[in-house]
Amino acid sequence: MKVKLRKVGNSYTVTLPREIVNELVLDEGGELDIDFIAREDRVVLKPARSRLDRLMDRMQAKAKRRGVTEADVDEAIREIRGRK
């Protein structure tokens, strides 16, 4: 996959395709770690936080937008456990 390098001020930027952003569960403002492997002419980008942490952040933001509280979640868990 090829992407263009663009100059922004004194730095350069690469735009990640939507498919990669979605697969890695990245959001705007998320952080990536960059490793440069000189002997292989390779740059490796990795999410700075675990996939689970990124998913939890996304779920918490969605719950907040919908007005779901921790108490609501605790109650739902109690109800589910009571059915078994």
C-alpha cells in the first residue's frame, strides 16, 4: 500500500487509510509509537495503548453519549447474574 508523504510546517505527515484506522481501533487524537529500523529501511507504527484499552475508551464514550452510567451497568450485570 502506498501513501503520500506531506509537509506540514517543519514536519511531515502520512495519512492512514480508513481500513487500517478501523482495524487498529484508532481514533482522532490517539497516539502511535514509531520505531525506525535503519538496517531494514523500515518505519513501524504501533498503537501506544493496548487494543483492549482503546476499545474500552470507545465503549465508555458511547455509553456517556447515551447517558448510561456505571450504576446502570452494575444493575444490568446483577439482573443477568440473577437469571442463571
